[in-house]
Amino acid sequence: MKTLQSPLDVTVLARAAAKVKRHVLPLFVVMFIVNYIDRVNIGFVRSHLETDLGIGAAAYGLGAGLFFVGYALFEVPSNMLLQRYGARVWLTRIMFTWGAAAMAMAFVRGETSFYVLRFILGAAEAGFFPGIIYYFTQWLPASERGKTMAVFLSGSAIASVISGPVSGALLHISGLGLHGWQWMFLIEGAASVVLCAFVWFWLQSHPRQAKWLSEEERDALVAAIAEEQRAREAVQVAKPSMFKLLADRQIALFCFIYFSIALTIYGATFWLPSMIKKMGNLGDFQVGLLNSIPWIISIVAMYGFAAMAGKWKFQQAWVALTLVIAAIGMFMSTTGGPIFAFVAICFAAIGFKAASALFWPIPQSYLDARIAAAVIALINSIGNLGGFVAPTAFGFLEQTTGSIEGGLYGLAGTSLVAAVVIFFARTAPAGKGQTPAKPHDKTAAVATASPAASH
């Protein structure tokens, strides 16, 4: 396999990468939007599930959270099967099964079927996000992946804004003996099933199969990616176990901080529509429109804080500031009426969404590159458990006390603790000022990933 050395090779590679992005990025963004809507749309039908099926606050919260249990349990097996069968086959399968599971939510009959289907939906979606990451590693050189990922991640921001109006509008559909919430699940799930057919015909698993690339472009991509793989293998180390990673103080701090951020994000995501309904005699579409406002504000805030953090360097301070903003907003939401609470949540969204974006450069700059992928996956997995804890706790509190104030206090307190803890998280590159870890030495690799491990 040749390596890319001449200016011509570099030009061809850049042209090939641009073609890849034009070919797959719009599709991946749409897939991410549909994925996110199917994940969070139950927030807009909570009152309907209670009225029609008797699913109370505690059951709703547990069901909302069980999605993340299924997602966590099946993510690794799904990733292994993706590598075995190829991205085209496996991403199509993921879309079809999550779409079918989302449609099946229309036929929930009680708490048990609600729990089972939410768990199945999480299991069906497992592997989608890391599958897209894997796809990029097989099709794009490292220099292009960061910008590409930023565009792909915009899908969740877009979905946060449009999920409310879309779901609210669908709730007004009736007919064939079905309620509006059933039509919402059927139509939004069917969108995923229909899209999976397009995925099957549009994607290829390997650059060699891409007829829309010239032979010269295919050769350039394959050579560049193969060279990167050889470089990775040259410094490859045995991956440390999850328990050894969690025993490392710095990595444990990262996990706690991201868990705290995710806790607040998912607490707001699954309970905000219910909070908005208390503002007055609002219809489902009006609730959906109002639900978009905090997310629109948060998108502006994310870009604004990212620009300021880039200009005035001190990443921990910026994360701490945004966490304090989230804490203040969550606390203030308990001190007034429903309208004031909504305004306070909008303020909190400025903090918790910006904190999510500002957090990741800290572990990325700190970790040894050889184990960074494994550690980041661990941080993300533990953080996503916030998606189970937050709605489950909120549901239990509302069921037993008639109020979610205790949960909002908990989110505010957790954010404040995380704002303090972030100053103990290091940002210096791993191994700085230390003896470099030997590639074959697992223990040394962990030490390199976290200088605090030896303290």
C-alpha cells in the first residue's frame, strides 16, 4: 500500500474526503434527528399515557430511564457486530429495529409493556452513535474527522428544537380508533423504517465499494486510512479494565462530572413538557413550540461559550461557570409559578448544554492517546446513566410527594458540586513531566493516562 507523500496525493485525498462528506453527512444528520426524536418523544405524551393507560409519574419515569439501560447493555455487542457485518448492513438493521420498536410504542397497554418496549427501543438503538464514529474512521483521514463530527452532532441540536412542534402537531391526528399519541409513535417510528431503505441503497461499507469516487480517490483514501491504522498499531497497548480505569482519580472525576451534566440534561428533556403544561390551558402543539425555546437558547449559548473559551483560555473555569448557571436556573425554577419556572429552565439550559460541549476538551487533552478512545467511551457510558437516574427519580418523587421540587434541588446541588470538582480535573497532556509509559505495560499505560494515579 502506498503512502501519501506528493502534493498530488494530498490534493486527491482532500477531494475524496470532500466527496465523502457531501455523500454521507446530510444523511447521517437526518438519521440523528430521527433517532433523537424517537428517543425523547415520550416526554410529549406523558399526560396521555396517564389518562388513557393509567401510567403514573413513577412508572413514566422508570420507563423513560429503562431506554438507557437497554442502550448501555447492548452497545458493545452491537459495535462488534457492526465490524463483522459492515456499516451498511448494521446501520440499516439498527434503523429498522429502532423504527419498529418506536412504532410498537403505539400499542402499549400498561406499565409492563411500556417498560419492555422502552428497554427494547434502547437495545435497538444501541451502536448507532459509535457506529457512525466507526464509519468516519473507515472513510475519512483523522484531519477531517473533527469538523465532520461537529456537523453530525448538530443533528441532536436540530432535533431538540423541532421535536416539540413535530410531536405536538402529530398528537392532533385521530382516526381508525387510534389516539393522537398512538399516531405520533406510528408516524415518527415509520419515518425511521422508511429511511432505513434509503440507507441500504445509499451507503457502502468500504471506500473500495464507492462507485461515486474515482479510482484515484479510492486509492488515496484507502492508503491514508491504512497508514493511520499502522501508526496506531505501532503504539497499541493492552486496554486496561474498566475497574482499573475507575480506580484512577482523574478518570473517576471525569465520569462524575459528565454524569452530573447528563443528569440535568435528561431531567429537563423528559420533564419539561409536563412543566410547560402547568403554565395554562395549552394544547399539545403549543407545548411543543414552547418546548423548543430552551433548546434554541442553548444552541446559541453553546457557540457563544465555545468562542469565549477559545479566546480566554481556562477550560475548567468555563465549565464551572456554566454548571453554576445550570444550578441557579434549576434552583430558581422551584421558587415561583409555572411561567417563572419555565423562564428559569431556559436560563438553566444556557448552562447545562454549554457545559456538555465545554467538558469534552478536558479529558481529550489530558488522556494518553493510546487509551483515550476506551476512556472516553467509559465516560460517555457512565454519563448516560444520568438518562436513567434523572427521570426515574423525578417520577418517584412526583408519585410520592406530588412535586418534583426535590429533584430540581438535587439537580441544582449536583451541578454545584460538579462546578467545584471540575477544578480538580487536570487538563495537562497525559505523561507530562513523567516517565513515558511503555507500550507493552498495561499498568504504565494507566499511569500515563492519569498522573494522579500514582499520587
